[in-house]
Amino acid sequence: MTSLAPNVIEAAAEKQKPALSIRNYSLAYNTLNGPVSALKNIDLTIGKGQTVGLVGESGSGKSSMAWSIMRYLPPNALETGGAIRLAGEELLDYTPRQMADIRGRRMSMVFQDPSTSLNPTIRLGEQIAEVLMRHQGLTAAQAWVEAEAALARTGITRPKEMLRRFPHEASGGEKQRVVIATAFACEPELIIFDEPTTALDILTARQILDLFNRLREETNVSALYISHDLGLVSRVVDEVSVIHRGAIVESGSVAQVFRRPTDAYTRHLIGAVPNPDRWIGVERPSHPESLIRLEKIGVRYNSPSLFQKLFKPAAAEKSTFWGARDVSLDIRKGELLGVVGESGSGKSTIAKVLAGLEDFEGNLDVGGKALTSRKEIDRAYRRNVQIVFQHPDASLNPRQKIGTIIGRPLKLYGIVPRDKITARVAELLEMVRLPADYANRHPHQLSGGEKQRVAIARAFAAEPSLVICDEVTAALDVSVQAAVADLLVKLQKDTGTACVFITHDLNLIRQLAHRIAVMQHGRLVDFFDRDDARADDRHPYTKALLDAVPVQEAVEAQN
Amino acid sequence: MSWGYFIRRLFAVVLVLAIVTFAVFAITTVLPGNAAIMILGEYATPEAVAALERQLRLDQPWHVQYLTWISGIARGDFGMSLRLSLPVTQVVGEAFVNSAVLAATALVTVTVIAIPLGALAAIKRGTAIDLALGLFSYLGTSLPEFVTATLLLVFLAAPNTGPFPAGGYVAPWESLAGFGAHVALPAATLGLILMAHIARQVRSEMSEVLSSDYIRAARLKGLSERRVIRRHALPNSMAPAVAVISLDIGYLLGGIIVVEEIFAWPGLGRLLIYALENRDLPVIQAVTLLLATVYALSNLLSDIVIALLDPRVRYA
């Protein structure tokens, strides 16, 4: 009996071997300042057919984890122990050649941005077919037939036609379906999804998630789902691990982690998920008073050239693209107006018109005076309307010190006497909750959230009556995002400035805005009071957007 | 490729050439200073000047002169050379063929060597190979062609002992070996600079492509390194290289003037210098126009090749 037991146990273990098991794995990167730890003693198990979520903010090590599993590490990576086993086989022992055989066949990956992860000069069909040719020894003709079938499974209506296209001829959602079809093509045991919906619109992201859930059921594949978005992860995974500074701080079933988080960081993360039912904005202005009114604002891109007008008037009219068309809305003093829409809906175009950065048609009514073109926008208007952009890295001059950046509008508009500028910069830094000595730093010495605060401080330095926030939280982590939103509300309270907040995040905007404008294809399709968000007469597009937002679990957990 | 794109490009080329004919004509004919006096010298008799003016049709208004000239060109008639007593078409035609043979030899050799070298440097980035190629590139770009030419002459074409002739020309259809010997040094002189230029361009482009997301994705599909490089990376690094090569043709047209003079190569460059020294206006006009045409057409060709390499360009 004793001699039999090990065999029996082994056989049982063979059956139960998890698709992926990571034990006590550590990783560091060699840098000029010595090794920097990226992953610390990671333990993670994905059972057969199971989906595990790995949730963390930027820099938490979640992407390093993916590269470690795929054995695709940069030369300066330093593995300091542990094991990564695919169906019981130790991947760390495999040679690069053996790994190349495994990649794409037994485990594959879906990437964040389909527009950069597909080769722009190769037809989509070939990009799917080449995996089948590599791993299943098919001929090109057979592989294309298989590719068509694989693409059809992702729900693309005319897969054959899609195969002939180049990446730039497909939409973001279609491209991500191609990437997913490629990942599923060889029926792998494990697929790593690295933020597969982050680069997509809300509605497309929703479809991709549904597709993921369907394919998972059909194929019984095991998956690691990497994301920064707790609410989203809760919809697709069975178990979740929270990673923070290279270590897994909490693991368990979705319900357990969300309802009874034991770790302080997890609690912080859950608390930071915007909850549309929890109002954090400023009080609604008591009597509405119009600040700026947009009347039938239109912006054309790609205006026909003289050549086209002369020779091809019909084609010329077609090539005109309206970034915004017939947009009429008013901004009230002291309010926060939310503008929501997907990428390309025209919301940033409206921001640029308001900031005087874009030529427009129609009227801009400011205090009873109608501006009919960008040229009529004067210095006083520019001082009064300030804008904060999405990427602080791009909007802060990397060569200037923070003090110079914030001091610039003070000097430009003569807001304080020259000898008081330093003191005022310190005050502004304090207003955005940054230490006053940051004035002597350069932007690269600050974190993303801190940089965005500087950009906000610069906007408020001009003492404007309207600040436009164009996706200011989109590039930030959830917890930083919440802090920036809080800060904006505080500044609004202190200064009474009106704010146009442009975002694709409906949960966040419903926490902040008094009124919400919804844009689609350059037009304003819906405009309503926050309280009426769920009213029956909402535009179908608004309803679709509201329904597409994944949030339930996280919000339930907060309540 | 869409025809619209091609037609737009072709339209641009025609427009450029029309402007060029005008500029060439203006510089040589309309600008102040009487061409006849410039040719005959300050002490020419008024009768001789008047006779030459009639011959050159300088006595007619400028637009008539231009139309006469341009309609001649349209018929392939560039007039008579003032010094060689031969039709310009014949003089320039022979020189053009000789130059084209030299330029093409240089360009093809360079392209065939430089593109793989640049790609290799990018693949082996940071290694000794990359470093050596980088050093060679710097040397190549920083030495002007008259220095390279002199060095090559001193070391490889010393009288009686050097393996190559110091100058002259043998047509490839007369003797391939003779042509090879004569073309080697001038082509190498022209080639060194181009080689360095193109290899560096390919290297930087290839490095960028190799660090792109889609190359990472290709590797994570398990594709062989060979396929990743040849199918995914190289074609995408080629489009900018083609653009550089077509710009380099502009350089080549200038460089050829110096190199032909040094190596006594009977091409357009030597002819142009001769015509300038002797104020042979019809020849100067024809050569300038020809150089401009070659440059414009090579740009058109490169636009087409780039469009074939990169589908995104075709619809732009």
C-alpha cells in the first residue's frame, strides 16, 4: 500500500494540475542604481478553465508579471527565485527555442492597444494565419480558411472581407477582435489579457467583454486578466489578486475581495472607484446665470482644398468632416457641466473652441457679446477661460521649473505685482495640495497625479471664471483620479469658478456634474440635469452608455 | 494603389517641371546682362553681337523666346551647341547615358550593401558590430567626396602599380571588365557617403520598429526570429529608407559633377562644367533641365514605392 500511494497521488495531481501556478516568484531589474525589485514572492494559481484577475495601478508590477509568464523579459531582468509552471511544466527551465514553440500555441496574449499591436503593413488575415502556419503546420491556404473561422467566432459579420483588410481599415473593436481571434487560434491552455479594453470606447469595450465571456465558456480556456479597473474586473473573473508595489496584497473570490477586503490598500482602491450615486460636487448655483452660451457651433476638419472645389465639388463636400456640428448649450456661472462621449464624438473639439484654439462657425455668446469667429477672441476672454489637458507630460514644458510654469499666467495677465509672484506661486501650490518647495522642481521629478495638479494650479492662477478640464483624469490611476476630482471640487468651492468637465467616465461625471451633455459623432444628442440621468426620455445613446458602465460589484462593496 | 494618388503625384511633378523650365530659361536668358556679349566678350563688334542675338533669338520679346524654346524641347530639339557645333540633344544624350551608368552602379551597389548592414546594426544593437558600423558611417558622412576620391586614387590607382585606372571610361557593352575597372573608384567615391547615410537611416528606422508593440506581439505569437525580421520588421523600416534614397539622388546629381571631373568620366557633370566655362547656353539649359527632371521623376518613383510598401500612404 505504501508503495502504491505515491503513484496514486501523482495521478490525481496530474488531473488537478492547475493551468498556471506561480510559486514564490521574484523579479528585479538591473539599473544604474543597482537592482530594483519589480515582483516580490508572487504566489498565483489559475485552475483549468478559471479566470483570475490581477488588479493594480501603474507601476504595481502587473505588466512585469505578464512578461515573466510569457518569458519575454528585457536583458536587464533578474529573476531571483521561484517557479512558474504551465500545466505543471517549469517554464523557467525552458530554452528560448522551446518557449517560442509554446508562445502562441499553448499560451497567448491579448494586448492593450490593438492599433499598435497589429503590424500596420500586413493584412489582418495574414496576421492570424501566420500563427496557424507556425504552430499547426498548415499551408497558407489552409491557414486562411482557419483564420476566417477563428474570426467568425469573434462575431465579426463578414470575416472573409475583414481578412483582406489592413489594420487602418478596421475600427478599434474590429482590430481587437482580430487580436483575440489570433490568441484563440491555436486553442491555447492559457491566455493573458493585458488591459484589453482600456484603449477602446465604452460601448466597444462592453462588446469585447461579452465576447471574452462567451469565448471563455466555449473554449474552457484559462485566463489571466490584468487590469487597473476594479469594477471591470469584477464582471469577468472568478478570482482576483490585488498587486501593489510588486507584491500581492490580497487574493480571493471576487465577492470576498470586494465585500470583505482585509488589506488597507484594497480598501483604498475600492473606495476610489467612482460611485455615481455618491455626490461629491459643489452645491448647485442658487439662481442659474449664463456665463457662456454656444449657439450652433460647428467645426470642420479637412476642409476641401481649392483644387477639390474646382474639379471635384461632389467629392469635396463628402471629404469634409465635421468635428462638431450644430452644438448649442450654455455654461452657467459656478456650475460643473459634464460633457460625455466616446473618442471622436467631438467633446474635445468643443473644449478647443471654448479655449479659443479652434476655428469655428456659429456664435459664442459671452456676457451679451456674440463672438462669431476665433479671431474675435481677445486677451480678456483667454484669461477668463482656462484649459487643463489630458496629458500633463505634454502640456507642461519639461525644461521649465514648476514655479516658472505656474508663474507664467501671473506675469502674462499681471495678476499680482512681480515681486509677489513667488509668494503667489507658493499659495497656488498649497491650494492644489503640493508642497511649496515644488516650485524649484522640474516636471519630470513629479508623479503623474502631481503633474496634473500643477496643470490645474496653472489654470487657476489666471483667476478665470471658467476652467475646461479635458479628460484630466483619464491618464491617471483610480486612486489618483479620485484625489484630483476631490481637488477640483474644492477649488470650485473656494473660487466659484465654473467648470466644463470632459470625460468618457460616466460614473465619475455623475458624482461631479450638475448637468450633463452627451455627444456623439460631433452632435449634441442629449443634455440633462444630473438627477434625470435615469429618466425614461433619455436619448437611446445615453441609455446605452449608462448600461455599458461596469460598476455594480465595486459600488455594492462600498455600500 | 489608387489611381487618384498616382495622378496627384504626377500632376505635382508636371507642375514642378513647368516651373523649372521657366526658372532655367529665366536665369540663362532674361536676367540682366546681354547673353551675346557674355559669350562673345566685351570687345566684340556690334555686328557680331547683333548676329549672335539673331541666332539666339535674343532680339525677340521674352515670351516668344520662351515659347520657341519650349516648343523645341517638346519636339526633342534643344538647339545647337554654340561651341561643339553639334545638336544639343546628341551631346547631352551621350553624356547622360554615361552619367546614368555611373550613378546607377553607385546607387544599386550602395542599396544592396547598405540596407542589410543597417538592419544588421539594428538587430545587433549595442554590440561590436553595431559600433564598427556606426564608426564607419560617421567617417563616410564626414569625408567630402574630393577627399575620398583623392585617397582612393593615391592608394588604388597609383601609376603602373595600382589595380585600377586613374580615370577614363569604357562602356559596359564594349568591355565589361574594362567598365568594371573604370567605374569602381568613381562609384566607390559616390557610394561611401550614400552608404553611410542609408545604413544609418535603416538602422534608426529598424531599431524603432524592433521596439514597437507589433514586433513584441509577433514574437509573443511564437513566430521565428527570421520571420519577425523579414516579414514584420524589414518592410516597415524600408519606406523611410526609400525616401532617403530618393533624396540622395539629389545629392548624387551634385556629387557626380565633382567625381566625373576628378576621374575624367565623360558624363553630364563634365559636360556642364565645360558648358559653363564656355558659356554654351543651350547646353547649360538642357543639362540643368535634365538634372531637374531626373530628380523629380526619382521622387515620384520613390513615392510610388513607399505607397506600395505602406498601405496607409495609398489613401492619404
